Amino acid sequence: MPKQIVICDDHLLFLNGISELLKNTGNNYGIFKFSDVHSCRNHLMHNIADVFICDLNINHFDGFVLIEELRSQLKSTKIIVLTAYYEDFLIQKAKKLGVNAFLKKETPAEELISIIESNKDTAFYTNKSYKKGESVYSAIDDSIVNKFRISRQEKEIIKLIIKGLTSKEIAEVLFISITTVTTHRKNIHRKLEINNSSSLIKFAHENNLLD
């Protein structure tokens, strides 16, 4: 039976491009493409997918959150993160979540198809070579701090968010309460005009805050 593949990505050109690419492989894949989280979630709640290909930032919604929400529905599904956000802490988070592969958006078609066709129990795969322990973020540039009136503690919290820490973990690292972390996160989102962690990662990329 042909593999049923679900793709979720808010970039329509990329979404349509990868859909056509997979249709033209000759593998007779069943392709279901979604540009919004709600429709994708609804489909996966009621239908079985052999492969789920997901971006990390879908209309400002965190792809990791979507994967976690659908964990019980995706038990027998091969999960592939296909993203432009290619930082080491994201790769490690994906592996921890049970994602099968973490790929760059510029991954060659042959490599993507090879991953799709591989056994689900194959070891976690990523097509980036990186050194264990290398830095996952650079210092927040002073001009950015001044421009957006980010305080010293907010600056530290941004670093830790980008590194992948939860509010509880940030509170423990900085020896402050979770309530204080929550307040700072709200202020950061207000000052930077963003509304979630994936948007903060996007902001970090656009302003060269990551290595």
C-alpha cells in the first residue's frame, strides 16, 4: 500500500513544490498538504499517516508543540522536521521528542526520499555535521538590546529561551521565581512584537543572534 504523507508548512511555494516533487517520484504516495496548524491537527486526529513532514515555524506556531500535541496519534508515524532553523539545540530537542529525522530545507530530493523510504526504527538522522558542545547562541548584540530596550535580565532570558530551556529551568538557572520569568517573557514578547518561542528564534536568526 502506498505511503500516506502529511506535510505541514505555511510557505505555500515550498509546500506545493515538495508536494509535486513527491508526487513525481513514481512511488504513488498519498499526499496531504496543510498550510495551517488547525487543519493539519484535525486531519492527523482522524487519519493515519505513515510520514509526517513538519516545519518548525507554522504561522508563528511552534512545530514542536504540534508534534507533542499529536504524540499519541503519531506513534506509528515517521516524523521528519524540515526547516530553515538549523541550530544544534533544536536538533537535540527533536531527537528527545522522538523525531526520526531533522533536515535542512535545502535537502536534496534523493536524500529526503531515502529518509521517507527508510525503516521507521532507523536511528535518528540529521544532515548537519556539528561538534558536540559547540555554542548554540552568540551574545545578544548591544545595538539590539538598546534598540528594543531589553534589560540585562531579559537579555539573559532570551539567551536561555533560544537555548531551549523551559520557564522552570530558566528560573532555576537565574535563581528567580517562575512568575518573574513569565513576566519577563511577556515583556520580551511585547517589546519585540512577537508571541511565541518560534517567533523569537526567527527574530534571533534575522538579527544574527545565533552562531
